[in-house]
Amino acid sequence: QHPCSVVPNRGSIMARLFLAVAMVSLLCLPGLAQPAPAPADSTEQDDDSTQPAEKEATTAPKPSKEELAKQALSRATEAHKEALKHADDAIKKLKAFVHLLDDHADAKTAASGLEESAQKGVEKSAEDAESTFQSRLRTLAKSGSGGGSKEVAGAANKANRAAKDVEHSAGDDKAKAMRKQRNHIQKATTKDAHTLAREAREGARAAVKAAHILERAQRHAGVKEDIYERALDRNEHIGEGMEDQAQDLQDKAEDMIERYFATVESRAEPLEDDAREEAAKHFAAERRAVRGVTKQAGEEAHKVRAAAKKAAAEAKAEAKAAKAKEASAEAEPTEAAPKEAKHGTKANDDTKAKHDTKANDDTKAKHDTKANDDT
């Protein structure tokens, strides 16, 4: 048995939606993957068959016109049966497709599958965003070591932006991914419905064409006019009815798809809201972490600035003291010089006084001696 000849059951709708291969199974029935070949006109084949090959044995009996007509009728009958079977198989597949879409019980499972798929789709970007946030938070924690308030504020802004990116990845991006996948699957499913309906319509038209070829073969084979005319009317009615049925099924499939994915959307929207709410909670927690680390970094920066200010004041005081000491050391020799000059003047005065006293004493002694001699 051909593996694609089995009509999918209701449970396979999820495989169709998320594995993207069940649609192929709907199209790979023998004769569905390509339009049915147009049935050949048996009457034309009869003309060719009457031309014997040049190399055929001349002893071969030549078929009669009646026999050729019967052979053409047999081929036309078989071709018409094949065309009807091809069209009927296409209609059955289209019906099965519509029946699957009518199963709204799977909408909840489909919504959960969309969420899981979207989560995997944004998982890498969410991890990268979280990694960036943690890196920015560590940078913020170290920003106070330089003592600059601007550095702390800049690092805090970067950390807050990174936290917002995390919220987008886990919330909005995930919800967008769910909607994008849902729309993509809906478009693909609609396209598959159109493909199946087109195949069914083409099969029905091929059956009508085969019915006309059969009618000519019946006429050439000597079938009564009322019989082949009634057969043609019946076969045309069947083929045209199948074509109309294919269009009706396409319209129904489009309506089913619209309603099915509306149900999926209604089941998916609460999951999208939950994702945004969870992301908002996570964002609030990260903002609190940023505020806490910013406060610590600010306090550390204040301490660094205070220590730097104190060190600068101490250095200034030490420089001032050193300058005063140097000025004092330079002033001491200047004060000692006038004292030495004063001591020198006094010594000169004393020496001069001694010399003057001695001279006076000598002069007086001389006068006294001369006076004594005169006496």
C-alpha cells in the first residue's frame, strides 16, 4: 500500500501544523502531485493503429474496423475510469483536510505548541540579553571605585537599558514570535487547501474530457445513440458536480482555517499575556537590583572622593608646614649677623677706650716726672 494513500486522522493535525510534512502527505497521492494527464482521443489512436509497420510480417492478419473500434472503446472506458478515480481521490483528500481543520479540541494543544516553539526561537536572544545585563551590573558595581558620580550614573543607565532588553526578549519578542508562527502556519495551511482544491477541480475537468472521448469511442463502436448520449450526460453531470464540490470544499476549508486559527489565537493570547507579565516582573526585579547596586556604587564613590579630599588637605597642610620651616631656616642667619656686628663694635670701643686710658696715664706720668725733676 502506498504510504501516502492513507487519509490522516484527527490527531495528525498537530503534525501537519508543526512538522510541516503532513501537508506533503496530502499531496503525494498517486496522481495528486501533478495534474492528471489528459486522456488521449481513442479515435485518433485508431487512425494510427491502422498504419502497419513497414517491417511487420505481411502474413499478420489486419484487424477489422469493428475490432479497432472495440479496442478504442476499451481504452476510452479505462481512461474515463482512471480520470474519475483521480478526481474522486482528490475530493476525498480535500474532505479529509477540511475534517481535520474542524477539530477545535486541538486548538489548545496548538497554542501550547506555538508557545514552546516561540520560547525556543527567542531562547538564544533572551540568554544573550540576560548575559549583557549581568555584565553591565558588574560594571556598575565597579564604577564607584573611581569616585566619579557621572561614571556611576552612566553605568546605571546602561544596566537599565540592558534590563529592558531582557524584558523585550522574554515578553514582547516571545509574543511576536508566537503571532508570526501562527500567521505563517495559517498562510501555509490556506495555500495547501488551495492546492488540494485546484487538484480536485483539474481532476474533475479531466474526467469530463475523458467522458467526451468515451462518447466518441462509443459512437464509433456502434453503441446506440440514446445510450452514449445518456452516458455522456451522466458523466458530464458527475464531473461538473465534482468540480463544484471541489470549489465548495475550498470555500469551506478557508472558513474552517479562519475559525480554527481564531480559536488558536484566543488560546494563545493568554499565554502571550502571561509571557509579558512574567517578563515585567523579571524586569522590575532587575531594576531593583540596579538601584541597589547604584546606591552601593554611589556610596563607594563618595567615600573615595572624601578620602581623596582628606588626603589632599593633609598634603596641603604638610606642604604649608614644610614651606614655613624652610622660610624659618632661611631667616636664622640674617638675625645672627647684626648681633655679630654689634659685638664687634663694642669690642672696638673697649679697645679704643683702653688705648685712650693708657695714653692719658702715660702722659700724666710724664708730666709728673718732669715736675719732680724741676723741683
